[in-house]
Amino acid sequence: MRKIGYEVMKCLKSVKPKEDNAVYLYMLKKEEEGKAKKVAKIAALNKFLRIYYVRVKNVYNKRIFLDFEPEANTVTANGGLPFTVDKKAVKCS
């Protein structure tokens, strides 16, 4: 995964983004601090992964899963644990 991330950061460096460029600016900042280019790219990759994780987490936190009539629609799995068949995702406004 590190090799792929390094290649992505290498491409990001060659194609300067016009919007949403926090990772690009962070990579430049690390290079200006005197870090090696490889180290700066890996640091930028870590920054990207942190930003991505927060954005995905925010999307999932906005959803609420509700069970409708859980006793009526239960099925027993192979392990013997009941679970509901009808789960609906509802977005909070």
C-alpha cells in the first residue's frame, strides 16, 4: 500500500491541484522544512488518509439504522444468532 500511496503522491506533485489542495500544500511544507522528498510524500499520504477517514466517518455518522418489527423478521444465522432481515438506512437532516 505504501508503494501505491507514494506513486499517488508523486502524481499529485506533478499535477498541481487547483481546489482541495491541503495535501499538496502539506507536502510542499514538509519539503521546505528540509525533509527528504520521499519522507515528505509519505507524510502527505498519511495526511490524506487522515482526511479521508474523517470524511468517511462523517458520512456514516449521519445515518441511523432502524429495525422495523424486529421480532417478526428475524432469521437465525448459522451461528444461532438472530438478526433482522429488513434494515433501512435513514438520513438525518
